[in-house]
Amino acid sequence: MKHATTLPLAERRPLMNHEWQAITFQTDDTARIYLDQCIYETIHPLRFTKQGVMISETDFYRIYAPDLNFSIDGSEISLEFTDYIQYADFSDRALAGCPKREIVGGVPYMPVTDIQEAVLKLGSSVMVTDRGKIDLEDAPYLEGESLYLPVVEIMQYAFGANVQRLHEGTEKTFWARALTERDTISISFCRDFSLTKPYANALTRSRSKVYGDIYGTYWFPEGRRVMPYRVYVPYAYDSSKPQKALVTFPGGLANENSYFDRVPGGGFQREAEVHDYLVIGLTGYGVSTFFGSRIPILQTLDGIDYEHADPENPENWPQETLDLRAIAEQGMWTAMKEIERKWNVDKENLFAMGNSAGSNSTMYFFLKYPEIFRAAVPTGGFINYHFADMSQIRPGTLLHIIGTEDEYGFDDMIKAYAELDRLGIQYKKMIIGGGNHSLSWTFAVKDIFDFLDSNVR
């Protein structure tokens, strides 16, 4: 079986807002894999041997897609793994000596460092790699119609990943002895496991967690990737009753954790608890894809001739970028479908919030799908109003927040306020004295939830 790409851009891989740092297994849990702290629920149960982890071909593919591909011909299994430079800093200094990165339509793409291959056979413990033949502890086998593969050995010996084993919270050399019932095994391409160590003891507790911060994932077939989400569930949540909810759209470089983590001491969740809101943290498919929005950002007011620009593509993005944004919008709907499958979301009282690029996404969905979101809170940014019909904003359903020291356009926002006033839109605004681009909204969390409550049906 060959996993064919469904992406229009098969030769390039966009940088994700949340690139997985570690894949973690716990030997007393056959139903879950942890991608960083996010739970991935397996399609087929994991199998633990004395020395390793056997995983179904479907789950193996998904947790490493789109970088891993399988080709199966009879009893021969071929794997191809594309390795990229893993970094968050796109400065020239950080990339000194690295392959040149590509930025197309404002989206950074991952530079390829290597494409590695490995070949295995059913029932054989020999793996042929670019580095030669390797004897494995476990051989591939069939269980019913499911092909099982030794994931740790393949990733470590064929593709150069690092492996760490924790036993009762204590680090041990992975192959030092047989696995026990309480071992944790992490695979990472980073040598620093500091990101995963804090989760080692918390992962077991997260399995049965019902309230508070829940870290999950969903399979996004159009993007060929497992995507993360984070949901705060208030203690008053009752699955038999629809729950009012706030969807948060992160900024260009932010992810599902941004709103939860940027308010000190869990202040965002604290207000969600007080006001009884389910809070949904999403991550976009690709950095700066705006969840599909084609509306230019506010800062382009003076840079685009709106009278002559194509309203469907005002910034003249290449087709590759338009395709990627279409996939990014589909990712939002796929995420919400998964959230609504797990929680009873009140569709009559669903709200949207976003900072920076997330403010653009918030306004995009609020205006394009007015039946979906009851009210919106864009912060630290806005849309180029020449390319949107703001007259359809319902009275009292828009709250905008910005800081006077916002380095990306406080003066431009003054123009947007003037346009809202000209149109006679009844809206609210909060000016945060001294507030910067990323954090101004954090000083108004209670005001945000009070505003949402004023719009509850």
C-alpha cells in the first residue's frame, strides 16, 4: 500500500506551528501514543515486547506523516523518511550553514536535509538501511489484516532518532534490560529531552482527565498530518447539556497553547471556569496560513490598490499559497468536527477570539459564516476593511482590544475604528495603555468573558 499525497504541494512541506518534539509510549497503555503532551488515540492497539514497541502500519504512518511513507509489495516493506531542519528561528544567523529556507506567500517551508530509506520483510529481523544491514530485536508481523512494525528500532537505527527510556521517572539506557509495566519510551530527533521529562509522570494522569486542560489530536486527511488541539473543560460541564464555548485562533507563529499559557498563573482558564466556558485552542495548518483567510491584514491599507485588486486574491498569492490556505480552512472545520464529537458544544453560543494573525482569522470566519459565531473578539490586529463587508456585523457583537504600544499597527487600527464608526457599527473597543502586540489582551481577560456573556442567547 502506498500512502498517496493529497496535498497540491507534494515537493514542499510547510513549517507547522506545533512541530512534534517527541513521540512517547507508556508500556501500560496500548490505546494511546503521546505526541509531546497531546494524546493520539491509536487505530489498532500497541503491542509491547520484551525490548520494544510494535505499532500498526496505519498508526506508524499517521504519527510521522507527512514525512514518512510506506510502500508494501508482497512481503517486502519499504519506508522512506524525509528529514528536515528543525528550528523555530528563521533568522539568517540561525540558518548559517543550513540549506536555504523558502518562504512562499508568507509561509515558511522546511528545508530538506536528507531522505532516508529502509527495507524490511515480514517475519525477518533484518532491516536494510542506507547505513547497511541491521539485526532487529523484533520482526514485522501480521495480526489479522494489520501489519505491525518495530517503531523504536526503525526510527532509531534507520532514521537516526534519539531514544530515551524512563522507568518510574528514572532515566535508563533503553536496551539495558527488558521493558516493565511502568516504562516510558520517547523517540525524538532532538538530543535534549527536557521537553518530555516534565510530562513523563503526568501522562498517565492525563488519560482519564475530564476537567481542566485536555490535550488531544485529530487526524487531518487533507493535510496528511495529526494535528493538536487543547481544550479547557470547566467543572460545571455536563455532557447532557450544550456548553457555551470560545474558539481561539492563534497568531502566525503561535499554536493551541498560546492563549492558555500567556496569562500568568492560569488566569485565562480561571476566568473560563468562573464564567463556565469550554475553551477550544486550535492550531493552524502551517505557519501564517491564517486558517484559510484571504483577507489582507490591516497593515496593507496603504499597500494595496483596493479599487483594482482581485477581491478573491488581493495580494496576488501564487496558486500554491491559495491551495495551502484552502487546506488550512478545511483543517479548522475538521478540528471542530472532532471537538464536537467529544464535547457537547452549544452551537447557539459559540464565540471566536484571535490575536495578531488570529484576529484576521477571527474576522474572516465571523463575517463569512455569521451563523457560526455569535460574537467575536479580535485583538492585536484586524483585517483590511476594503476587502470585507463589515456592515453585516450585528450590533454589540464585536469587541476589539489593542495596546498603545502595539508594534504592528496601533495607528492603522485608529483608521479601522473610524471606518466602523462611519458605517454605524455598534461595537466595543478597549485600548490597553502601554500594551504591546502579543500581550495586551491578557490584561482584559475578565472583560472578554463578560463581553461574551452579554451575547449569550
